[in-house]
Amino acid sequence: MAESFMMASIGEFDPLNTRVPATKIEVTVSCRTEVIDNTRNPDFVRKFVLDFFFEEKQNLRFDVYNVDSRSCNISKHDFLGQTFCTLGEIIGSTGGRLERTLSGIPGKKCGVIIFAAEELSNCRDIATMQLCANKLDKKDFFGKSDPFLVFYRSNEDGTFTICHKTEVIKNTLNPVWQPFTIPVRALCNGDYDRTVKVDVYDWDRDGSHDFIGEFTTSYRELSRGQNQFNVYEVLNPKKKGKKKKYINSGTVSSPTSTSICNPSQPTSLHYMSPYQMNAYAMALKAVGEIIQDYDSDKLFPAYGFGAKLPPDGKISHAFPLGGDGDNPNCVGIEGVLEAYFQSLRTVQLYGPTNFAPVINKVANCAAEITDGSQYFVLLMITDGVISDMVQTKEAVVNAASLPLSIIIVGVGPAEFDAMEELDGDEVRVSSRGRLAERDIVQFVPFRDYIDRSGNQVLSMARLAKDVLAEIPDQLLSFMRSRGIEPRPALSSSPLPELHRHI
């Protein structure tokens, strides 16, 4: 079967020439879809985003190829056909849906391309979600299924357009897929109540994937995964019609889902209002202004996690807020706030949310100074979703033997079960059979300190008091476990210095 991909170009073309464009070509856009393996009916996920100008003729050319090698050179692959149209023809077609016959190979039917177009909303939200399934139907005779999910956005004419595929999880009926990030407008074009259809398939090497079942939802419902555990029945209409005792073909759950909004939008937790600080800034200022008194040089390493960095869009989970890779230090808490606001203007917030890289980075610093002369405090401010819980637990267990405490402030409306688990007041955090040597994590939800009386200063003072209350005991527990005695109270022998990381 064919392994197909398609190229699209905008420019000046001769539509009468079925294989070679006219001599004069002015191409302004050229892009490719992904490769779809072993199928003659590919449904491409990758979309082309184009600016539409009603008053201009925007010529398009689409070429389809069969992949023959790993080469990026088009001439190394088999040409399957091409077609020409204008962007206006697609936009002006009924329902924004146009069919065109491929041509270019004499005496051979090359197939049909179906185009679908929709005006994009101004929504800039980014959704991060993770799904798992339970007791899916077995499709393979000699083994378990190899399941994957396909997400479809509903169109205004009642049709569906593919917008995402998960990876394949081999040989299981209870898969847990990796967290993925998708623009909300790709999922539902910014309409939170628009239907999202999800198909569940069993992967086959020859491309004839077996249909297990389907369910429908909406982004609004998926986003409730922050506050409740969404469970969907996977239904196969054919089985439902044939078997009277048919219940379902398994279930799919979305235990985590969150939305990262553009900081310029008022709905974002990072919104930079001209009238008041956002929750991140208030928590940082409240805690920082107390603890900075115990740091002699007032230099605070400050890191961000979960963003695409300029200029190449690389995703990072431990990047200096100030933008200087060689020097993450900020001068005073005001310097940290300034770096935070500046980073919101330069990076693109992006999931998933991984805690372990930052914890490990600070733990490496703490591991270099274990003689009791310095103690490290890491403040983490987050919206509540942890995408690398297993790695985070391991990082906390490893850090528990170091001169380090971790403060977590949860902002937003999410349920913070994962944070409370890390806090370990009742049950000590464990990883790979090891218990944390001591309790080093203190967590509080910011919403418990939202001022209702109008006195923001008192509310933030109470927040700082609660999150810092355990630090002295945690410091003493480390010193005692290492047999480190207090030094004489001389001016030449200062108390252990608290190093605060943001």
C-alpha cells in the first residue's frame, strides 16, 4: 500500500500544465503534511494555516507522493498526482468543502482530494491533556490490542475533521497515553461546547486498523478533568446493534486536562493586568519578601517550566526567567518579578507540566554544599497539573537527603490531589520502594488566601506565614540527621544561609 504525503504551495502556476508548473513561479508558501503509512485513503492531521484575502486570487497547487525512502528530496519519491485550485474556491464552496480530481499521470486515475476550510477563531489557548483506557475490546487473536486514539473536530456542516492522533501503546487493553498539547482552536476552533469525537483503534502494521469504538465529548467537558475524573464509555455501533447484552467496548478516562491561556487574555492565570498583580506574582512577592531576609547576597536563581523558547521554539522545563542561560540569578524579589513579567512577553507557554527537571536542578546545587553552611528553599508556583508524577516523586525522595525544602503554591481552580500527595504530612513520599528520608514539601492552594475583606496585604501575609511555617523544623531535621551543631554566635560565624530558588 502507499505511504502518502502531500505538498501544498501558493504562487503563480499554469493550471493547464499537469505536471510541471509554468516557467515563472513565485512561491510564497510551501509545506508538507505528515506521511500516512500503508493506505490509499489518507486522512492528514497536519493543517495549513493561510491568510485569506477576498480581493486577491490566491492560487494553490497540491502534489501527492508515495514515500520510497527517508530522503527529503521530492524527486526520490513516486509522484501520485496533483491538482490546482484557488483559496477562494475552497472558501466559497458549500460548507467550505471542495473535492478535486488528481491528475498528472497519463491514462491513470489518480484519485480525489477533499479540501475543508474554516475561519480560525482568535482563541490562543493551549490545551494539555492525558488519557487512559480500561478493559478495551481485544482485537488481536494471538495477543492483546495495540490501541491508539484519533481526535476529530466537528465542522459546521456536521462532518468531522481529524485534528490529533495519539501514539500507539503496544500489547495492552489498559493503555496510558503520554500527555499531549494541542491548540484549543484546532480541537474546537475556540467553541468550548462544540462536539469532539474520539475513535479508538487497534493498530495493524498493514494499515487496516481495527475499529474498537468511539465516544464524543467537548473541550468544556474535557477541561473539567482538572476538577473531576471524566470517564467515557467506548461504544461500537455495530456490536451494539447485534448483541443484546452488549454494554461497551471499554472505557476511556481523562484524569488530567488543563488550558494554558495567552497571558494577554484576562482568562489566563498569567494575565498582566494594569491594575493588580496576578496570582503567580502575588504568591511570589508574599513568600519572597519574607524569606529574602535570610539570604545575604539577595541573588535568587529563577526558573520557568513549561514553555517554548525563542528563537527555535524549543520546549524547556527549566529555563532561566531572565533569559541568560549562564546566569539565572535575579537581584532581589523585585528582580524576580521583573524577569517573570519579561518572560511572559518572550516565551510561549506550553505543556506538559514537568516538575522533576527544576527540582533536580536545585537538588544538584544543594548536593554540592552539605556541610550545614547553606540551606536551599525552592518555591514552585503552578496551576496544579503534574505530567511527570513518577519522576517528580523520585526527585523529591532523592532531594529529601539534601539541605533543601520545597514550597508549592497552587493557583487556579484545579483540584490539587497530586500536590497534597507530595506534601507527605500523612504518608511519606515514596519512589521505587524508597521512602523520603524526611518531609521537605509544603503545599498550599492560593485560592484559600483570596481576600474577601478587601485587605490583600493581610491575606498575602497569612499565605507567607503558612507556607514558611515548616521551614525551620525542616532545616533543623537535616542538621540533626547529619550531626551538624550550631556554630558559636560570633560575627565571624554567621547562621546557615538560606538560598531561595524560584
